[in-house]
Amino acid sequence: MKHLWVLAVLFISSFAAAQVPSSGNVFFGYTYYNTDLSLNRGSLNGWQGTLEGKVFPMLGIVADLTGHYGSLNFNLLCPPGPGPCGPLSESAHVYEAMFGPRVSFPVGRLRPFAEFEIGVAHAATPSSVLGTDTSFATALGGGIDYRLFHPIAWRVEGDYVRTDFFHTTQGNFRFSTGIVLRF
């Protein structure tokens, strides 16, 4: 009976060890966000951080966090009466938290990848023009890592991000670049 317990523990521990990613990467960098959340397409700037754990050599699971900040133009609803009325420029920020699969493969110093992510996004303006809203979000995109030396690479990435803020669908484009640390 004692040997059965030892075998069971060894089997479970080896199975658990096989499921834990043994390699992956961390990315942090600058991101440019082109959104149609405003009157005309707006531009926001910010940061992006990702953590990828490899399940298989070509397949990883990625967690992605972003923050975008800037000013957007909105239509101002004008009350009847005299006085100027028109578009309003308002500061805004958009945060996203998503996760999903990433497929990649090495080609010399390059590692191209494609990914699909799902999660949530949150948009806010400080005044009552729009207020705040949280939305389901998806991202489809890819990029390429260029290995500078063993654990360090430079990443260029582009994603199409879909959100549904304020009961309207937005098609946003996100471009990111920065440093990758592989482990």
C-alpha cells in the first residue's frame, strides 16, 4: 500500500510539472492606440505589458494588460438657444485586460507570432460627456520578435481590438513596440 501512495504522488507530481510552462517571455513597451470611440478617429498613447507561458514550443498562453491616455473629440449636445456649440475635446483613458493563445516559431534571429485574445476593456472621461463604461474586448493580431542577444529581444506588434463601449461597436488598432525578456 505504501508503494502505491509513492507511485501516485510521483505520477501526480510529474503530470503537474508537465502542465506548468517551463519557458516563456515578458514584454513591456510603448503602445499607440487608434480608436473610433470619438467623433473622428482618435489617437491615444500608453503602455503594454504581456506575460507568456509556453504550453508547447510553438504554443503559448498570453496575459495582456494595456493603458492608453490622451484627448478625444466628442459631439456636444447643445441646448436650444443662442451661443456657440460644437465638438468638445476631452481627456480619456482606456484600459484592457485580455488573455488567449499565441502561436510562434523561430526563424533564425526572428520569432513571428499570431495571437487571439479575449477579455475586458474600460474607458473613461473625467467629465460627464461620456462617463465610464466597461466592455467585452477581443484582439486579433501578431508581430515579430528580433533577438538582440540570448535572453533579450525587440518586439513590433499590431492588433485589431474590438470593443463595444456605450452600446456602439468600435474597431481599434493597437501598435506596440518594446523589450522582450525570455526565460
